[in-house]
Amino acid sequence: MIEVIGALAAFFMGQWIAYRSKWVTNGSLLKMIASSIGVIGFSMILFVFAGKHMVSIVVVPTVICAAILSAKYRMYITGFMKQLKGDFKNGA
């Protein structure tokens, strides 16, 4: 039950970080993917060294990274669609 509450809190924290952090809003999508792979990989290594007892060591960073990446992808697609609409209005 604690893992579920932690995952839910991590999701909301990831959304908050995605929309409040300058690093996320100004960074590229590729940089976000690479850093997420690094964070998740580090949490897996930490999980193995912790004796494989606390699953939340892996779950919480994974949920945070997934929330940040989905928000960043949403920002990217929204910006791209606005750019396309502007191009069609201008007759390009």
C-alpha cells in the first residue's frame, strides 16, 4: 500500500517538476530521455546494492521520469501543432 501511495505522490511530483522547472521546459526531448535512462539505471543499481528489499527505490524514480517525459512530449507536440497552424494560416 505504501508503494502505491508513493507512486501516486511521485506522479504528481513529476507533473509539478515538468511544468515548474526551467530545465524541463527549456531542455530538448532527447536530453530528457537520456537523463531519464540515467536516473532509472542508477535507481536499479541502487536497488541491487540495497539488497532487493525496497521496490520503491525503482518505482518512484521511474514514475517521476515517466511523468516528466510525458509532459515534455505533450509540450513538444502542442508547440509543433501551433507551428503547423501558423504555417497553414500564412499560406506556406
